[in-house]
Amino acid sequence: MTVAHSEQGAVTLLIGTRKGAFTLKSDAGRRAWTLSAPIFLGHIVHHVVADPRDRRTVLMAASTGHLGPTIFRSTNAGKSWKESSTPPAFSKARDGQQGRAAGHTFWLTPCHANEPKAWYAGTSPQGLFRSDDGGTTWKPFSYINDDPQYLEWMGSVQDGTPDGPKLHSIIVDPRDPRHLYFGMSGGGVHESTDGGNTFTPLIKGMETVDGFNASVVTYHDPHCIRQCPSNPDRLYQQNHCGIYRIDRPSNEWVRIGKTMPKAVGDVGFPMVVHPRNADIAWVFPMDGATVWPRVSPGGKPAVYVTKNAGKRWVRLDKGFPRTNAWWTVKRQAMTRDAHQAVGLYLGTTQGEIWASRNDGASWTCIARHLPEIYSVEAAAF
């Protein structure tokens, strides 16, 4: 999640959908919103991310059924776009070995503030890539894409999520560009402290689905990992098996979702952290019962917030429908801005964007009738 860093002023939401991208721009008070025309209508847009380092560059991970995956880039805040000349692609397999092909780029993350024009990308199936020229060309990053151990942990396409296994939640420590995290669905959470020369699994404390050995990295399915801007030693995670927190240098995740109401549970996809208070985080829980319906429990959507690092959760549903709203919110489809009263935004697979201007206390629908929403990111332009 890259977010608007301004504590006031207009916010632009960058929306990726099953049938193209859109922008939704607010006035200074975040009360009135203007929806753009479709951008690349028909493309499957997995992620649209603005570069907070220059506030002009925007990258878009897109694909079509016929032309394959690519990345579009804008250097004028989305006014015009150019296609990357070399999108992320796995290295050619050696003779006698089976190669892999990137189905789509799923995740985009700007690199450290001291590395201008550098970006990371995560793909489906799981792969890690880097661009050092603002997204024009991409190369495999680190050794993991071809490492036998990592390939074993990634598993096969059938082992991943229904729409393809993914590498996501690429996190760069703001204090050290060589300190990296990423998550794989499936394949666990991993950390590097040497700029990607080595990675180490970080799965202690995480649970797996009943019947699967929690010591096997392959079986772990982190849905979304967030690092707290105000305390980079604290990370939160929405996992297939609950909500977790870790406080480094500890290597053990603590399941903080056990304090959620039992009727709601602690399964979901997105996770959002406060820009200035590491004790505050928001989730959008979904039904994690048998066969995993992954919709709002009971058809009653709600955001839950903790203000004490997971000791207690409070339901926030003012403004949401009270019944028969079977929403799914994907892992990249919930974000925030950095205003003093934090703005929260979520997009549903039914094509609606909901916003809160008051830390989640109340919600308003600000756009509807969009295609299935895959991602929502906030930018300050």
C-alpha cells in the first residue's frame, strides 16, 4: 500500500478493476468525488500505484486475455501512459528444465526513498522483479525465482489461490533499503536484511489449515502484510488463518484476531494501518467457514478497528447496508490517506467504492456500477 502523504487536501483514488482502471478525485474536503472515464477499458488491471517520491509517476499492472501481461507507466499523474518495453518475465529455462511464465503482475511497490525510479513487482505465479528506470524495463530480482528451495515452497499453480498463486506485500524498510519483506500465497512470509542476496522464512507462530503441517513453508497463506510507518519494527498480517502482529526483533507472529467476535471471526483479505499510530489497524472480515465463502458474515458488512494493537476490536458499520450485502473486498482493495482524520477507502467486487472521512466511524458510497474492483490506492495529487 502506497498512500497519500499529505495531511490535508484533495485525494485521488487509483482503482484497478476486471475491465480497466479508473480514478476518483476528491475536493479538498473529501466530500465531493469525480470519477474519470475508463482507462484501458477491457484490460484486467491488478494494481495501480503512485510514486510518493515524485508524486507524478504512476505504474499500472495490466493484462488481457489475448495479449498477456504488461505494465503501463505515466510520468504526469495519469494524463498519458506508455507501455513498459520489458515487462516482468521469468528467465528462460535451461535445456531439459520446465520454465515458468508470468500470468500477470499482481503487486507493485516503489523502492526506498533513496532509490529514485526503482520499483519492485510481484507476479503470479510467484516471482520477484525490479526496475531501476521508473518501470520501463524489468529484471528478475534476487535468486528466489529459480531457487529449487523457493520453487518447492511456492508449490504448483494448483496449490495457490483460485485465481493463481501470488507474490505480494513487498515491503521496504524506510530505515534501510536492504531490509525487505514479501508474502506468497501460498508460500509464507520472507525477509531479507542484505538487499535480497538471501531471504529467510518468517512463519513462526502462524497457523495453517487443519490437517496441514505448520512447519512446512508451502502451507502458509499470508493474504496481506503491512508495516507501520510510525514504527517499522511492527507489522500486521491478515492471513488465511487469522489476524497477526509481529514486533521485531521477535521472529514470532502473535495471533491477535482471537479477540474478534467469534460470530465474525478473523478471516479476510485486506489490512490497513494508521499513518501515525502503530497501535491502530483496520480489517474487513469475511466469512471463513467451510468452503470459504469469503463474503461479509451474515451479509452485514463491517470494518473492525483495534486501537491497542489487537487486544480489542470495535465494529464500524455506520452507513453500510444492514442486510443482504454479500461483499468481498480483495487484499489490495482497501487503503487510507494520511489526513489527521484518516480517510479509509474500500472497493467491493460488486463495483462499489465506500469512503470514510473519520477513521472509519461512518461510511458513504462514493461510486457504484464499476466493474469488479481488484485494487484501490490513494495518492496526493
